[in-house]
Amino acid sequence: MPTTASNTPETPPTRPSHLRQVNARGLLQLLRTHSPCSKADLVRLSGLSAPTVSAAIAHLESMDLVESLGEGESSGGRPPELIRFNAQHGYVAGVDIGGTRLRMMLADLNGKAVAQWSTQFTEKQKAPKAVCTIIHEGLREMCRQAETTVRKILHLTAGAPGITDVDHGVVRSAPNLVGWDDVPLRAMLERETGIGTIAENDTNLAAVGEHWQGSARDIDNFVFIAMGTGVGAGIFLHGRLYHGAEWSAGEIGYLGVTGTLRESPQMRQTGQLERIIGGPGIEEQWSRRLKRDRRQSDRALSKLCASQIFDLAQEGDPLAIHVLTDTAQILADAIGTISLLFNPRLIVLGGGVGAHECLCRATEKFVAKNEFAHPRLRSSSLGTQAQLFGAISLSLAAVNGTLIS
């Protein structure tokens, strides 16, 4: 009698080549965590047989992913051969595109920075195509510093100061950069450099950087608020960035400010909160107050930037204290709104203005008056490097799954 075929599909047997890749990936991860170590250590850590480990390590060595360090110390028998992950197998790069300056970092596959480069923009250099050309120039210069080649850069992440569609790599709007509307930044950089690229919002990158190496390390629910020329937020929920349905989550610069006329957000214009407590807004408030003060003729005082005004407040200057207090009150109101919506454990204040300790302390006093929804406040520990560390982190994550094919 003929047998009836089963309706349940059989699970195909695992191919030997696939199993070798699985073993190699697992051992490489162990090696990156426990370097330097011996093959015997990897046998113990992985539970795999010694021949399997030896074969996988030989395969990784052939791919230049593992390097030998020679003999280690003996514990009584034959000295073990020590090996480690070859972090110079390739590199990743991060870019922070600002309103007036472009900054870049090159890191090895352990995330260690090996070179940095920055340049001021002229007005002509702010156009998207010109920026991409400058980035390529920066990559070459960093490779010269690190004595490597652009061919060894495996991935690039670039941050732009505006709403960015990460899936399509398009900067939808960057009001502080002229001509940056619907810019296909990812495609432009990949065409210019030949390197796989992620395009992301710069404040989101700073949040990633603070979570990886900074003030929010090991905290999975926090908000990073950047205050410089612009004002924005990177929202981290359950250990991941939150972008929103249309990539505009965290664009707090468009929040309204109590006591001012209501206005509708316009994507290609700066928002109300940003205009008032961004760096230029703080400087404008200082200028207005100074004109009403007896020191209005002091030209040096009239040219102070926002962080210098806060320095004066820290020294006890009454006029500067007024500016600091007003800024802190408005910022605290924005933080109160954010806290009611997301209930974060921590707010990290960063950027050239936001990271000022004096602003953090003043704002914290206002936030503490809330009966609930008052998260802890910290200043950024990475400063202006936060975006670059975030970019390196995302590029490392993109590369990790592709090292073994």
C-alpha cells in the first residue's frame, strides 16, 4: 500500500557551510568580548569541540579578522597561543553636519577613535553636493592620519540638523541649512564615496552616543535635548530611538512658548521654542536687556555668545542671571511637557548651550517643583562629540552582521 505524504513540511537539514558560518560568528563575538584569549578559552566559553574551534579560527584568520599575539603565560604546561579580534580589519566613520561646521571621526571596529577632522563652512560650501564633496575629502584626510585607505572604511553614518527619513536616507528639511529640502543624503554620499551609509538626525545621533558612551549609559528610557543654534530632542524608549510615524519625533524646537502668540509649525522654518531659547534667541534677549542697562555702551558685553552669558550668570551678574532664569523656566516647561508624554527616567542636556552646568542646575530647580513627572537632569558628558559617538555606534551595528559572509 502506498504511503500518504505528510502535510507537515520537513525541516531541511542544516548545511555544513551554514553551520560553519554560525560557529564562526559566535566565536568571533566571544573573541571580541574576551580578547585576548586562547583557543582553549574559546572551547570552554563556547562549548564547541577543539577541532571545531580550530577550524573556525583558521577561517577567521584567513579573513584577516583574527590576529595572533604569540605565547601567553604558562600555568604549568605548554604556554597557550593568544589571539584577538583584529580591530584594524576595517574602519567606520561618523559625520556631524552642523550649521557652520562639519566634524568627522574615524574609528576601528572596537569603536576606538583613530582620527578626527573638522572644517568651517563657507556659504557656498553649505549646499548638499558641496557638503558631500567635503565629507569625501575629510575621509581621505582621516585615513592619512590613521595610515590606512578609504577602501578599508566599511560604513559611514552622517547626521543632519533636520527632519530625516532614515528608511529612505532623505533629509526632509533642515531650516538652518539653505537648500536642504528633500535632500537624498544617503544616496548622494554613497555615490560620492562608494561607502554604505546611514543618514540620521543629528540630535538622534547624540542620544545614541550618550546611551553608548555618555551620561545615559545603561538607561533605556531618556530624552536628550540639544541646545545650540537650534533646539531638538532625541527620544530613547525601551533602549531604542523613537522616530515617530513621519520622522519628526523630538522636533521640540517647534513647541509653543507660554506668553507668546500661537503659531502653526512650518517645516521649512525654525520653531518658536528654538527661536527663543536657541543660542541666537538667548543672545537677542541679552542684547535687549543690555540696551536697557547702563552698560549698553560696553561693546565687549554686547558680543557675548549664549554660553558666555551663562558664564557671567555663574559669576553673579544680575542681568545675565535674568537671562539664565528666563531660559531655564522656558526649558523646564518644555521638559514638563516631554515628561508627561514619555515619562523618561533622565533628561540629558547637550549642545554648545544646553550642556552648560549653570543652565542644568537652574532648570532642575524649576523641574523639581512638579509633584510628578520630574526626571533627573544631567549635562552631556560627551559634549560636541556626542553626535560622532552616536554615528560610530550605528555604523558598528551595521557592520557587525556583515563581517562574515
